[in-house]
Amino acid sequence: MKIIFKILTIALLTVIGYLVYTTHSKMLALTGVIGLFAGIFYMQSFILVLNDKIKSYKRQVEKIDISDSENSSKVEVLEQKIEVLEKALKNALENNNN
């Protein structure tokens, strides 16, 4: 992505330079350079907003992963308790029958 922006910047500067060379207009050069920098700043702000959104999405995914692991550990603990209770019930029934 950064390479594309660099290539576009170089291409735009080349076009501006060519137009200035052929027309000998300082106003055209100034307008082109100002437009180029305005575009760069606009895209930079857009990229910063996207990076913030990506970071918040990563945090949400991490929270979901943590809650999933907590839920799975709770399920494992409950399954172990059920096994212990089943064994205790079997032992109590066997002792009751004897």
C-alpha cells in the first residue's frame, strides 16, 4: 500500500514537473504541489482512521477469545463435577443394595 502511494506521488510530481517545464507557469507548479500535499494529508488521515478501526476490531476479537476460553474451562470444570457426582451416586447405590 505504501509503495503504491510512493509511486503515485512520484508520478504526480513528474506530471507537474512536465507541465511546468512545458508551460513555464509558476502558478501551475504551485497549484500542483499544493494539491499533491493536500491529497497526501487527506489519505494520511484516512489511513489513521482505518488503523484505529483495525485496532479496536483486534481488541474485540481478543475479548471474544478470552471469554470463549473462560467458558470452555467452566464447562470442563462442570463436566468433572458431574463425573464425580455420578461416581458417588453409583457408590451410594451399590452400598445401599448391599
